Amino acid sequence: MNRVVAPSILSADFGNLNRDTEMLNRSAAEWVHVDVMDGVFVPNISFGFPVLKAVKAVSTKTIDTHLMIVDPIRYVEQFVGAGSDYVTFHYEAAEDISATIEAIHNAGAKAGISIKPKTDVAVLEPWIESVDMVLIMSVEPGFGGQSFIPASLDKVRELRRMIEEHKTECIIEIDGGISATNAAQVYDAGVDVVVAGSAVFCAEDPEAEIVKILDSKL
Ligand code: DX5
Ligand code: ZN
């Protein structure tokens, strides 16, 4: 898979969401990352369906929804209905992982599963052939603008090995603390999709920053 960047609208200007979504439409980013936080699974509340629908109404990109909520199966259908192409939920937050994956697929979206920095990659092995994507959190979920945890690179390499052993198509996404200065390292470790929030939206020229991330070299 070619390198993909997924700017996180968590760091967008919500007073100018159409403008920022249109900027992403013009940009080289193929995906838009949508962070949903419930204030229970993570110590922060972001936004829900109305904001997702507003982005979807304008966006021409793949909508990549990251659910940081407890018991995610309750809301899968609504998140797919509101325009998600991918719905990713947390391993730590779901009671029945197989049922959650199945609910996402039945609703018509691709399914991702995510693990927090302290969760071992090996726990995902039973579902590696059922999910379309694994999201490795490279910061504690909850906030943009944190520093990348370097041990995440080993987790990506281990996950890549697991995917190859199972000869499955699952892609790898990484989220948290990534900018043009460390993007090459994560792509090199085996990541397909890089999420970038503050690096893109705090840049003077966000479109140029997206290109820098995609073109970054070791
Ligand atoms: C954190 C979110 C991230 C966040 C990344 O819980 O899942 O997607 O927006 O922001 P940066 O790129 O600023 O670390
Ligand atoms: Zn995210």
C-alpha cells in the first residue's frame, strides 16, 4: 500500500470546519481522521454525530472514525450511517470484540481495532484475519499534541510480522505525536496510514505539511 496520511480534525478550527475540510479536499491526504471521545474511556470529550455529518457533507476523502468510547458496539450503526468508511474501536473498551467487528461489517464499513500504548500487540492475534486495520496508539488516547512514544515502533514491527505470518490484508495505522520529522521512521517500520493532528493544523501551510509527511525520508 502507498503511504497515506490521515489528518485528525480534532486539531481543526471548529469555527471554520468547512474551510478546513475543503483544505483537506485539495490536499494530498487521502483520509480524514475523526476522533470521538466520550469522557469515560478517555479523560476528554470531543464531538459526535453532528460534527462527523458536517465533515462528511463536504469531504471527498475516506472518513476514518476512531472511537474512544466504552461499549462501542452501541453506536456502530450510527457512526457508519453518519458517513464513516472505517470505524475503529478500542480493544480495551469492547466487551465482545468479534461481535463489534461483525457489527461494523454488517453496517457496511471497514473495521479497525486499536490498542493503547500499554497494551501488547499479541492480544490482537485472534482477530487479525477479521479486521481490516489495526491502529497502534503512539500516545495515551485523549488529547492531540502529545509526544510520540518511541516503543510504538517495535509494536508496529511485531504487528507487521503477525500480519505476514497470517498472510492477511490488514493495514496498519499509527496515531499520536507524528510529524514530518518522525513520519519516515514509522512508515519504514511498516505503517500504512499515519494520523497527524497538530502537525498538520498548527503548520503555517497545512497542505505543504501533508506533502512533507508523505515525502519524508529517513
Ligand atoms: C488522540 C487522538 C489523535 C490526535 C492526534 O487521542 O486519537 O488522533 O488527534 O493528535 P497529534 O497528531 O497532535 O498527536
Ligand atoms: Zn485518533
